Amino acid sequence: MFAVIRTGGKQYTVAKDDVLTVERLDGDVGTTLTLGEVLMLGGSSPKAGLPLVEGASVMAEIVEQGRGGKVVAFKKKRRKNTHRKRGHRQPFTKLKITAIHGHAKHEKHEPANHEMEASHGA
């Protein structure tokens, strides 16, 4: 079974035991997160959300918090003896997918509603 999740403005296709690098998420190493923005569930009976799959979630464990490699932004104006050098390191979180849950437990509200209608009518 696989899922398509959305986090940090990006979409990722994940399966159980996958390790992926996403934009920085709050939490310490070893913490378990629940990712609730599931766009699609795949497998023997695929489900596509509009836009999210109702009650679906993905459980993940934080493996590492870190910063990526340096990206250098160098600007130069020729013949003017002017240049500017700036560096940036993007923070990231490395996650390990532990479980994919297809749907939440459904509570039965229908009998309670019918009982209330029956009591008001009598």
C-alpha cells in the first residue's frame, strides 16, 4: 500500500519503511508524527481524495533534523568593482514512514439521530 501526502508545500509518494527528506517539521529525533494531509491511497483498492482522503493518515518517525548544503547566491556588476555573496542552508527533517492508515473508526450517529426524532415525535 502507498499514499500520496502533502507537507511543506510539496507532495510525496510514500510506502511503509520509506525514508524521505522533507521541509523542516517541529519535533525531536525519535518523535512520532501523524501526517493528516493524505491526497491519495493506493494499493488493491485505491482512493483519491477531494482534495483529502477522509480519515486517512500516515505515521512517521523523525530520524534526523539537519541543514542542507550551502547554496551560494553571488551577484556581480561587471566593471563596477561591486559584488555580493550570500549563503543559505535550508533546514530539513528526515522521516521514516512507520504506518499508513486507510480510514478512521466510524462512529455510528444514525441510531442516535433516529432515537431523538422518535422521542420528539411521541
